[in-house]
Amino acid sequence: MLNSEQTELDLPPAHSEPESVFSDCSRVGSTEESSISLCPQSRGAEQAEVVKKDLQHLSREERRRRRRATAKYRTAHATRERIRVEAFNMAFAELRKLLPTLPPDKKLSKIEILRLAICYISYLNHVLDV
């Protein structure tokens, strides 16, 4: 997909024939150890530079959006979120253990736990004041 600032002329040429991709591959140098291949592998570095230059003109927000669209980023984000939610739930479980209820094993929602904690703290303050 083209940006509003990008034209079709800015895009690298597409190769329709398999031979055209390797047509200008050659070896430079006389020995196998010192020879340098100018095949598609070396083009990868050139294309990476072109992509890097292409990304430089994008806004910070657009670069962030593109980075967040990668599978690697989404997987890492999902892992971080799972760890955060587990820590959050463990904190509620610890708070729940400190609150007196009848019956003691009654299942409470998170909002019920918070409201009960507020009431219990108020009660303890009242007991200390008397």
C-alpha cells in the first residue's frame, strides 16, 4: 500500500522471472575465501537500508503503530499483560484473606472486596479512636 507521499516509482522493481533475480549475481575476487557474493543475500542489506530510510520520514506515532503490528510485539505484549493480570488477581486474593466475612470462604467480586476493605478499615479506625 502506498503512502500519500510515496509514488510507484519509489518502490523497488518487482521481478517476474526467477532468472532475473539471479541474473546479475557474480563473484568478486580470485579465491573462494576472499570472494564476495553479490546475490540476493547482499541485496537484503540494501533493501533494509531503503526500508529504514523509508521509515525515517514517518511520524513517531506511525512508526510505533507499525512496530506494534508485528507478531513478535503482540506476543510479548500478551505475555506482559498476562503477568500483570496474574499479579493483580494475587493482590486481590491476599486482600480477601485479610477481610472477615461470614461465611469465610464466600466468593466476593473485586468491587465487593474493595468496598468491604474500606468498611473494615473504617471500623478499625473507629476501634482505635475509642
